Amino acid sequence: MSDKQKHASAYWKENIKYLAILLVIWFAVSFGCGILFREELDQFRLGGFKLGFWFAQQGSIYVFVILIFVYVRLMNKLDKKYGFDD
């Protein structure tokens, strides 16, 4: 395996690791906070709405958008690390 192929393989391995972590966070927020822990979160209010309802309707979308920006930042660093930032 050439040096370029090793870099590409390591790049994609790290990329998949970042994707898996970010998707687990999104799943935990959308499914966990919106469905599983809804009753416990409904004891608190945010903007006049129960927190569990807010996470199910708005919170998971906000977290998803934030995770997109985090992913872009991580990928820019990863590109620089492996020399793929043309």
C-alpha cells in the first residue's frame, strides 16, 4: 500500500469516527430528549413550552444545525492534517 493510500485510509477512518460520534449525539438529543426522557424534561419550561416538547419540536433541529457546523470545522482540521486542503 502506498503512502498516499495509507493517508487516505486514515483520513476516512477518522472521518467515519467523527460522523459516528456526531450522529450518536444527534440521536441522543432527538430520540432521548424528545421521546425517552420527555416526562422528566417536561418538569421544566423553555419559552412557555414544556422542555420535552420543545426538544421534540425544535431542540433536535437546532442541535442538528449546530452539529453540521461542528462537522465542517472538524473536517477542515482533518483536511489540513492529512494535506487534502487544496
